[in-house]
Amino acid sequence: MNDPVARHRVGLTEQQRIRRQRRWQHLKTAAADFTVRSPARLALAAFLLVITIFTSLLALPLAAADGEATALHDALFTAVSAVCVTGLTTVSTAIHWSFFGQLMILIAMFVGGLGILTIASLLSLAVSKRLGVRGKLVVQSSLNTAGASALGEIGSLLRIVIATAISLQLVIALLLIPRFVVLGETLGSAIWHGVFYAVSAFNNAGFTPHSNGLVPYNLDGWILGPLMLGVFLGSLGFPVIMVLLAHRFNYRKWNLHTKLTLAVTVALLLVGTLLWLIAEWNNARTIAGLNPAEKFTHALFASVMTRSGGFNLVEPDQLEPVSVLLTNALMFAGGGSASTAGGIKVTTIAVMFLAIAAEVRGDSEVRAFGRRLPESTMRVAISVIVLGATLVAVATAALLVIDTRLSFDKALFESISAFATVGLSMNVSANLPPEGKYVLSALMFAGRIGSITLASALTMRHRDTLYQYPEERPIVG
């Protein structure tokens, strides 16, 4: 090639090709490093992708009963609420959405609930092919299976997670379907409602396919019983379910996580039932006209659902102020770690109370059930609580600024419900302007993955220093 201009062009093209190859190689290396170093961030990206997909599907005219496209803020809010298994709605699930739309919500609940249990496992299964023993140990620890399964059994664990989750939801559906048939529904309608409620209950989502929710069944134990069972099992978390399936009621073989989760869960369930019953006993707007057995059923149902289930038999805005305060506390507490429930998690509460008890007794170590808790666990617990309270406070302030007609108690209630992925509402979400719906959407997303991502980041990042600063104690308290 004798033309110098042509040679110059070829040279530029070759240089560009080399630059592109280098950029591509850099991107591949960065992606691999991103996956290995921060699977929690990759899970966050996966959730965002899933939410985007379901938002697009719900925005289609096919998804709406009237055949018209749903507004972006409503489609996004519903998609986030379903994927993050919250249950808050801005439009009626039964009236606004077509069968296709309700089916998309059902799939989103299933994917979102199952994803919280398995996304880390799926990523670990892909990542572990490139990780050494140290990486697998980190994965095993993040799944709460250390000592319970070998390093090479992560793939088998994933299959067990999926099979168990599907089986439990199938059992709940089979308990509900015959009852709906007895109540006069056609077989097809009964199957659809049974499956929808089963998925919604086990995944602690709180979506209902009936326009009037569970009000017609507020005294029907054959409906309320399976729903409470599904929400309770889903809120325990798969690590606990695995231990119970393996060791049944052999208490000595339970690990510390299982013992703490069950102890705090049962305590919150009993205390919540008793306090709600006392507070609402004479409330004419809720349960005053019921007999004692029916009142107890309502109280038990409320105690189970306020910690993430989201189903309700009475409207939250009809509760006594003390019951609203109790509901806020139970919602913020949430369920078990690595479960379909939200909140700051019951093990976080257990760790903080144990730390306080140790400080009161003057103990140098925090102990529970014959085990010593590391200081790193307490740091994570403090971080999760502070992060959760900060997110709720910021969202509440944002709602009050966006909608000046909104009262503080309702804004706080809605924010806690969104952060804790509960789904109980004082009819605030549906009446908010689009900006307020975006705020709650972000809060639901942050509440679903925020504490998990924070805990993963804190426990997986470890930096050794070759020196120590002098110790000095500030005045605390």
C-alpha cells in the first residue's frame, strides 16, 4: 500500500481496534471482579432488572382490565410491591388488572420471594466455579449453612430451596381450594384464588385477588388458618426451615440462628396477640361486637400479619392509637433473616437485647444458648437498625413535603409498612401524587434488599491493619 493517507487510515483503524479490545477486556475483568467481590451488588442489579421487566409488562394495555395502558408510576409501584413482596397498592388488584395483569403479579411475587432465598445461591453457584476454598467459605457463611453442608453442595442446596418453597406453597393452595369451592366458587376460580393466596401468603406479599379482600372471610378459620400458616413459615426463613426439616424438634441439634429466630418470633407473636387484643377489646370500629373466641382470632391474625404478611381483617385507620403504635413496632421488627419477610429482622432484635442484657449484668461477652456472639455481629445489628430508622425518617419527611395534607401518623405508618415490606395501608399510597409513589417504591426496594446488602458488605469486607490507635473511651449515655 503506497498511499500514505491510506496507510494512515489503516493505522488509525488498527489503533482503534486495539483500544476497543482493551476496553472490552477491561469491562470483562471489571464485571468478573464485580461478581466475585460483591455478589450482593449483583443481586441488587438483578432485582432492578426484574422490576424493570415487570413494570414494562404491567404497563401494557393487555395487563389492565379496561384495555388501556397503566400509568408508569402505578405500573412501577405495583411491580416493585410485587417483586419486593410488599402488598401496597395504588390500584385495586382485583378490579384494575386483567387476568394477565394478575398473573404477572403472581409471577412477580413468586420470583421476588424465591429470589430473596436463592439469588445469593444462584450467584454463588455461578461464582463458585471461579472461587477457591476461601470464596466458597464466604458463600457458605452468607447462606447460613456453615457446618451444615459441604462446600461442594451449594448446587444441591439450591435445588432443595426451590423444591421446598414450591411444595409448601402447593400445600397451602390445596388447603384453600376446597374451601373456596364449598363457599360457592367455580373450580377454576377456586384454583386460581387458592394458588394466588398461597403464593401471596408464603412470600409475605399480602396481595388479594378479591375486591373486598379478606373481609368476607374474617371469621372463617379454614381460610385464615392456612394464610397464617403460610405467612408464619415464610417469615421464618429458609435456613430455619432447613434445620427443622433435618432435625425436627430435636432442640439440641438446632443451631444458634434457629434458636434465636424461633424464640423471638414466638415471643413477638404472643406479645403482639395479647397487646392487640387488650387494646382493641372495646373498640366498636373493629372487634367490640365479636365474642371472645372471635376476638382472639382477630388478634392472632393481626399479630401474624403485622410482621410482614400484610393481610388485614380490619382497616388500620380504624385502630386505636396504641394499636397503631404496636403495629408500627411489629412491622419494623419484621421476620427472620433470609426469609420472605421484611423489617430489621428478629435476629437483629435478639442480638441487641442480648447486648443490652450483657451490659446491664456487667458481662464482658454477649452469650446466648451456650454460644458467644462476635463483636462484628453486634456492629452489623446496630448498622441495620440505624439504616432502617434513617430510611423511614427520610421517607416520612419526603411524604409530608410532597403531600401537605398528609398527617404525620399516616405518613409514618405508610413508610414503615413500605420499608418493612408489610403492605398494610391507611389508604395513603393510592392517594399520593406520582412523586410520593416513587418515594414509596424506592423505600420498598431499599427495605427489601437494603439490610441484606449492608450486612453482606459488612461481613464480607475484612481489612487487616498492621497497627492500632491508642484506645480512648468517650462519654456515652
